Amino acid sequence: MKESRPSYFSMKPRVLSGIQPTGSLHIGNYLGALKNWVRMQYDYECVFCIVDLHAITLYQDPKELKQKIEQTAAIFLAAGIDPKVSSVVVQSTVKEHAELCWLLTCTTPIGWLERMTQFKDKSSKQESISDGLLQYPVLMAADILLYKANAVPVGEDQMQHLELTRDIAQRFNAMYGETFVMPETKLPTVGARVMGLDDPTKKMSKSETNPGHAISLLDEPSVIRKKIMRATTDSNPQVDLETAGPGVLNLLSIHQAFTGWTDEQVKQHFQGLRYGDLKKTVAEAVVAGLEPIQQRYLQIMAEPGYLQGVLREAAERVRPFAAETVRLVKDRMGIYTD
Ligand code: ATP
Ligand code: LTN
């Protein structure tokens, strides 16, 4: 079957990434993913998804979920995603994500899914595990392969899922002929794994409930300062870069990711500084970095219909491309296409 390229998609390489609308986005999501998206959007053809079908692999309150989907989309735009050049899409509004997912579940061995550390981790915390939680990475592979994405900017925790995506693509190509492009993982140089402020041995996460754990992108400056001042460090009184524990290293990398300082600048400024002063400096960098995002977020949310229009237009824009991929995949598998 001949592949056609709907006119919207240019010859630029493509990017796809997504964030679950499962709570308030935090600085880990920003530094690990969003900030990189903003940087990449002019060099790539980008699709950024609010992955609501992923979110429901764990129970979500239906009334809250709708709100969280819109809030997540608003944060994407507030962080600097330009809806004129990038497509901000609610995953469930382009039905081909679910359709391709089903086709891929039929070529993915269960053993590959049972080995995923995120599945093992999340399922160990549940009394009853949904089939969707096991299929989660196949849906993620479908998101990526649907748009034949060349690059996927994510945080470090998603590396295993990206490897699996390549395995799924390779297996499909071997079974049915060259169909999918191999996507590359793009990690940020700093901030690929931001740790919890309350426990620097755990990744900062939306679903963690301790209020001192994460800094939300919408936290007020006073809240940000308080959370950072209370962050867990270690028993040393001051920064020693040679022996610093994970709490101090986490604060330093948060600072570096927000300011763009070089390693040398970090060393010059922080070596020997007392922890109280380190925390004040980090807090001010975070407050300054988030202020413009928070202002834009309020403006976006105050404009009736704007966000809904952006989401509708983006879905319309990408649908022909998604439909074309599903058509090709079905054709390769011998499924009836009209
Ligand atoms: P949840 O707790 O609901 O699983 P999460 O906080 O892990 O959510 P996701 O929606 O799963 O967030 O992740 C969205 C993006 O943010 C992914 O690219 C992921 O790699 C990145 N990310 C999430 N947490 C961190 C973190 N602590 N540091 C760096 N990147 C992160
Ligand atoms: N599983 C991812 C979210 C996600 C994603 C994607 C990321 C869903 N589909 C496609 C990159 C590409 C997570 O961060 N938890």
C-alpha cells in the first residue's frame, strides 16, 4: 500500500511525548519532560499528548479527571508549548491511539509486559490490578508509533518503556514487513530524575500524597520556599560536593536545571555554603523559574473556550496522519480495510 503524507506534517523529524493528567504537574515533570519539549518544538514536528487513557489504568474520579485534563493542557501551553507549531492533543480524542494499541497487544508477548518495573511497582500497591495497567506500555508504544515519532523526550523513569516500544516495533516489522520507525529516547542533560524533597531516594511523583514531597508548578512562592527549606538533606552542615548525599545533590540539580549554570559555576557558588543558604538560593531560582508559567496559566484559564479550541484543532490536525498509520498497519496484518 502506498503511504501518503497528509499535508500538515512537514518533512521535519517528528517528536511525540505525553503526560498523564493524574494530578498537579510538578517540577520533575517540567525539568524531565516539558522543558525539553519547549526547546525541541521548533526543530521537530511535535505532538504532545495528555494521556487520559493511561491515567485510567488506575482509578480516577470522573469529575476530577475532566478538570485535570484541561489543567494539564493549560500547563503545557503556559510552560511555552506554542499551539501554532505543536499539536497538543488529548489522547482519547484521537481514537487511533486505542485502535493501534489493540493491534499491537496482539504481537506483544505478555512476558515483556510482566517484566516492566513500573508495572511491578504500581501493581504491588493495588489490591486488584486492571488488565489496562499491564497493557500500559503497549498503549504508550501505540502513541509513539502512531505518529512514526523519531524522538521521544521523557524523564529517566520512562527509558524501559521506550526500550520496549522499540522491541514492539522491531517485532512487528519482522513479522509483517518494515512499518514502524525506531524512536530515540531524549533525556535532558540535567533534571532527568528529580527526587522527592521529603525522601531523596524516591522519584518525585504526582501520585505521592505527602505535601512536602513535590513542588507543584502552581505552588505559590511561599509554599515553594517552605517546601525547599524543609527538604531532607544530610547531617553535614554545609555543601561538600565530594561527599554530598542524595538530598543535597537533588537540590543542586534542581537549581542547575532552572538556572542553566555550568558545573563550574555550581562548584564556585555552592562549595562550602551552609545548607540554609543553599536552600534559600534554590528556592529563589525555582520561584523565579515558575513565576512566568503561573502567570500564563492564569491567563489561559481565564479565557473561555480558548483551550478547548486549541485541543479540538490539534486533534483535527493529527487525525489524518494517525488514520493513515492504522490503515497501513491493518493492511500489513491482513485486516479488512475499506
Ligand atoms: P504518576 O505519579 O501519576 O505516575 P508522574 O509524576 O510519574 O506521575 P508522569 O505523567 O508519569 O508523571 O510523567 C510525565 C513525564 O514526566 C515523563 O516524561 C516522565 O519521565 C517525567 N517525569 C516524571 N517524574 C519525573 C521526575 N521525578 N524527574 C524527571 N522526570 C520525571
Ligand atoms: N508513560 C508515560 C506517559 C506517556 C508517554 C507516552 C510518554 C504515555 N504515552 C508516549 C512518552 C511517549 C509516563 O510518563 N508515565
